[in-house]
Amino acid sequence: MNSSNNSSIFSEKLKTVIEKELTRYETKRSAILPICHAIQDECGWVQEKHIDALEKEYSLNRIQVKEVLTFYKAYKQSEPKKFEIEFCDNIVCCMMGAKDAMAKIEELIEKQGVNSEFGLKGVPCLGVCDQAPAMLVNKDRHHKITNENVEKVLSRYSSTI
Amino acid sequence: MGNTSDKIKIITKYEGMPNSRSLDTYLSKGGYEGLKKSFSMQPAQIIEEVKASGLRGRGGAGFPTGLKWSFVPQNIQGPKYLICNNDEGEPGTFKDRYIAELSPHMIVEGMIIAAKAIGACKGYIYTRYEFFEEIKWLEAAIQEAYKAGFLGKNILGSGFDFDLDHYTGAGAYICGEETGLISSLEGKKGQPKLKPPFPAVSGYLGRPTVVNNTETFAAVPWIMINGAAAHKAIGTEKSAGTKLFSISGAIKRPGVYELPLGYSFERFLNDDCGGMIEGRSLKACIPGGASAPILTPEELKGLTMDYEAIAAKGSMLGSGAVMIIDDRMSMVELMKVIADFYHHESCGQCTPCREGTGWLANIMGGIYHKEGQKGDVDKLWTVAKAMEGRTICALSDAAAMPTKAITKKFGDELRAFIERGAGA
């Protein structure tokens, strides 16, 4: 609440990014999306404590921050797992076998007991339909994923798979 | 198709070149020459040249680019803005990603020329969140352009200042709509705004703003160098120039192809793309992204790839995203994917869209899970009809159009599925 500014919950690196973003655009408000991206990149997701700190330390309106966090799907609403798989389940990926590959991933996660490590969800078109089916594992994009090769791809992330 | 200059490369000129993204490579084949040319012209001349070239917006709407630029008031105090809509999210579309991968400097150069034309002081490239690598390449190109003196103060000694920055979206299809994008760039939820006022008069922060698609900007340098007439000579009378087509689905060689507008669909599919994958046959084609009404093999016969010819078949060229649907794909699944997508992406602002997309998704969910009712196909049509032309932006129509086409052209397949499901 008061200006004991050496007790920030943000790392020095994050503070530098936040301060840079706040003056980068015509208005401070435009910095909300990039700041939320930066916090999520470092902390996994943007939590209440971050929203509090953004308000206290940088006077960012919490309603405006929450508006962004709840409207945009890129922001996670809960603590992410170590590896978040986002599989495209749109037209072309479906046509090329996305559903089978997703079923295989579910089976692998279940069988290997790595529920705590891997999350899986379907997402809209990732814009790589020529390489369908496509998925993201965190920020890595993988192409032409089928129920035959998906195990090999995921084994790069976890030795248990 | 009036022109024989097949396979002219305007946007994909640097295809196959090593380090195609670097400034050095870009400069080696005429990069930034269009910029230099434009700096010897008056803003009004640049706009006239782009108007005369016949260039139309490549994001989907096909609005004449020069005309859009001319709506910006010239003699007005205060800042004007320029935005590159690189929020490529239309299912089936991946051409703008390809430009960022191949020649990010072409986007930057096109934007500087446009900025000079409308008198913009600041520009943004707004890219969808999931293009992680592409964002790095675009940011690197911007930095290189600054270092080379193509951006910043007094560009090439012309006295013209223009700053360019990059902005990353956050996973919302609706931000591909220009006023939604502007809201997002202002740090708000990406809800579209009622037009008028158009962005050219009141856009980003209430200031005159032009928003163009990535591919549109990328076509501009070539027009500056080669002239409007050369561009107008490519393609058809009303659809001038080349277009990037993102083609995907059950074909042998999916990818991004640059073709003169008016190109034969059959030649594209069978020669360029190698035809259907072995053992699969053509069931339908979505010619311009998920919102474009589906076409049957019969309708595809003799079709040419230009705005007018596809519109004459009751569909649209849109973003140039061609999805080839084969006989293994069930229209129940296709319709369900489309309905779920628009339901997921509706911003919720307008009732016909928010509720309508929900209805479509619910009905399709029921059919898909074998709980379809006898009148469901008619209900899909009725709901879609009620969603048309009643909302702030085109998302509602974008959901209604493919729904109407699928229920009309493949209604029998949906009905047969419902009957089988009910009997099972």
C-alpha cells in the first residue's frame, strides 16, 4: 500500500520490462496487454497478487487489467501445467486427423500418469493449415502431428512419456 | 482470365533465397527502391497511383486500397496512424505468416510508403499472439530498418518522420476486424465499434487511422517501382494483381501460392497442388476462409480465382484461404467445427451474434452427439437467417454464411445423419 518500493513482487527483469512498456505507447493503457504477456511468460500466469501490484506500483487500473485478462484467451486463468498442449481442432486439422492425435495424447498422459505435467486443450486455427495437424507445446509449434508420431514429439518434453 | 503473365512474383519474389528475411537480401533485389520512388512523389500522387493500380484489400473484404487511403483527411492537425493487420486468424489462412517468414521488410517498406501517402507519424504491426517466431522476425526487420535510416526522423533526408512498432495480440479472432483491432491496440477488450465514423476519420485514440492487411502493404512497393499500369495489367479487369492463396486440406502439395487473380481453380488444384491425396476425392471446397460459403464440385467447374467469379457462385474470395474437403470429411463434423469456432470467438457485444452462434453450436452439438431432432437442419437455417446484417461487425454474418451454404447444399447428409443417430 505505502511506497516500500523495494518489496516488489516483480523481479528486476520484469520491472525493467514493465517500465519500458508503460512509456512505449501513446497511452499507458496500451501497455496492459504486453505487460500481462511478460508477467505470464515469467510467472506462468497473471495472478491477483500481480494485479494488486500493478495497481499499487504502477497505478494500472485493476478493472482495466481484468478486462484484458478475461477477454483474451492467451491469458491463463489458473496455474498452468509444466507443458500446456494446445491442439488446433479447426477445419483442416480435423480433416487431417487432429481428433485421433488428441485422443492419443490423452491416452498417453493417462497411461504414463503425467497428468500433473501435461495439459491438453483444443484451440482455434493456429495458421499453419498446410502443416496440419498442428499443435503448440508451450511456445513450440509442431507440425503434421498424428497419432503415430505424437509420442515421439512429446517424449522430448518428458522422459516419462 | 485476361493475362498470360503466369506466376509473376510480386510478394513471393524472395522465395528460395537464403536469408530472405535479412535486409541485405532484401536490398539485393530492389528492396526499398519503391520507398525511394515514393519519396519523389507527392502524397496525393502516391494515393492516385495505388488507386489506379486496382489494388484491393487482401484481408478479406477486398476494398480498394487507394480509396481507403484517400478517406484520411490530408490537412488536419495532430497525429495520424497506420496499422498493419497481421492478426491472421481466419481458419484456413496462413499467407501473412508466410510473408513475415519470407520478407518482413516488404511489409515494413509498404507501410512506410503508405505512411507517407496518408501523412501518418506512427505505425503498428499487430500480429496474433501465436506467431511467436514470426513476431521476432518482424521486430528484427523493424530494428534493421531503423538502423538503415528507413524509419525514424528525416527518413532518407526527406524531412519525413515515421516511427514503427510491433504489438502482439492475445488470442482473439475478433481483433482481425479493424475496429476490434484498434480497441485492442488501445489496451481494451477487442470489441468492434459501429461505423461510421470509419477509422480513416476516427480510429486509434480517436485519430485518423488506416488499417490494412499485411499482404496489401506487401504489394505496395512493387506498384511504386513498376507503376499502376503494370499492376492493373495483371489479373482481371476488376481483380487486379496477384493474390496469395493459402491452400490446405486433402491435396498433395498444400502451401502458399502466389497466383494472378483470375487463375483457373482446376489448374491450381490439379497442376500446382498436385491434385487430391491418393485415394481421396473432392467433396467440396471452401474458397476463402471459414466464413466463405462452401462450394460443390459442380460449382467449382470452370471457376476462376478472382473476387467477381467466386462471388458469382455465391461465395467469396475472402482472404484467399482455400480448403479442399475430401469425401472422408463428414459435413456434420465440418459444420460443428465452424459453429463451435464462431461461438467461441463471438465477442458477445451484439445479441444476434452472441445468442445466434450459441444456438448454432448447441444444435450442432446435439446432432453430432446423435441427439439431433427432425427439424434441426431447418432450425440452423432459420437461426442463420436471423443473424445476418444485424450486428456491429461481420462476425455474425461470417457464421451465418457458411451455415446457410452447408444446410442448403449438404442438408441431406445432415438429415440422414440425424435419422441414423435417432435410430441408433
